Amino acid sequence: MRDWDVAHYGRIFNAACKNAEMPTIQHPDDQYIVQIARFDPSKGIFDVLDAYEKFHNRLTRERPKLRLPKLLICGHGSVDDPDGAIIYDQVVDHIEHRIPHIRHLICAIRLRPSDQVLNALLSKATIALQLSTREGFEVKVSEAIHKGVPVIATRAGGIPLQVEHTKNGFLVDVGDTDAVAQHLFDLWTDEALYHRMSEYALSNVCDEVSTVGNTLSWLYLASKLTKGESVRPNGQWINNLAFEECGVQVTPEMPRLTRAVEMEDP
């Protein structure tokens, strides 16, 4: 996004924050960590708060001269999201009564549907979190990576297919807020580590989750099915089949999503 666009949508966001009596984000003076997700029980929002508190306590203790980043938790509501208002109220209550000493650093807000507001917020984030307890394929994780924003996320659902551990982010076990706090501390205090991860993310952008990559897969399916041909992937990814159909060889150098994840024994 252009800086003008970011500023425009940032003003819209800050107006919503003031209406909700939440701290605003004044970029570039404020740096912030963000989790963009619905206020849903599966999104691990209380783990986000716990990890941020641990990170805050350690940073103020060990590196008191470093300026603290704010924490931004935001997402859209939806008509099929009955838990949204309940979870949001619980989050606000948690902030106000359990961690009031860092209340001024945390903005938790339900936003009106506007993908561009979320786009602007993610564009200027320093670190992105996705601490879901269960998940499908979380597009916002790939969007953060595409923007060069290192991600700390859980090994839930399809997330491990998106994050390359220690390269463009970190993967942690569900509920391991100590590990999240450690990675936050490392990324915030180790400039070389941060820039290495950010640059890797930008230079290894996978096109499969973009509009173009998705269009390729859908056009392949449409082409096959409208001809009456059957499509039997037999465990293969549709994107791979589309490349094969076009006669384009997939080489090891091409950025691709991880195709399989080895699960650790319980």
C-alpha cells in the first residue's frame, strides 16, 4: 500500500479506537505487534495476552531502555460469529482487571468489515502473531509473510504449511506462551535476526496463496471439468497439476508452500 493509503485507513482505524476507548496507533512513532483474527475461542487470544505480558515483563527488566511495542488485536465480526461479542467482552475484562499495568499498550477492537483497514495495519506491523488453538489454512499468515513481517504462530491446522520455522517466522506448540514470549524478545532485541527473517520472507514469496496462484488452480479445474474430464489428484496439489498441464517444470528454487508436515509423536 502507498503511504497515503496507509495514513487514510490508519485514521479510520484510530477513529474506531477512540469510539471504543482503546489506545490508538500513531505510526511511525508507535511500533506494534499484531494478531488479526476474529474474537473466537479458537484464535488463542488469551494466549496472545499472556505471551505479551511475559514479553513486556522481561523486556522492562532486562532491556529497560528499549521502547515497548504496543499490542494490537483486531478483526471483523460476522453474522455467523455468535461468540464474537462474548469473547471480546472477556478480553476487555481480562485487560482491565488482570493486566491493568499494561492497559495503555493494548488495543483490542472489533472492526467493521474493511479489508483495506486490516491491510494497512498489517503493512506497518513489526511482528505478526497467530496463536490459534485450531485452524484451517490461515491466509493472514501468508499475507504477513508477503509483507516481510515475521510471524510467530502455532502448529495448528494448515499454519505449518505456511511458516518456515526459523526462516520467516517461528512455530510453537499450542498454548506455549513462554516460547512465544521468547521469540518476541529475540525478534525485538536482535536486529540482525529480525532483518534476516524479514528479508527471507520478502525474497521467498510463494504465489500459491495470492489471487494469481488461486486463479491458476481454479482455471485448471474449470478447463478440465468443462471438457468432461475427471480430476483425480491422488494426493497431489491442484497447483502442481496446473503447472504440469502447462508444461512448466517446478524446480527446487521456486518458492512453494510446504507440501507436508512431519507430525511429532505425542
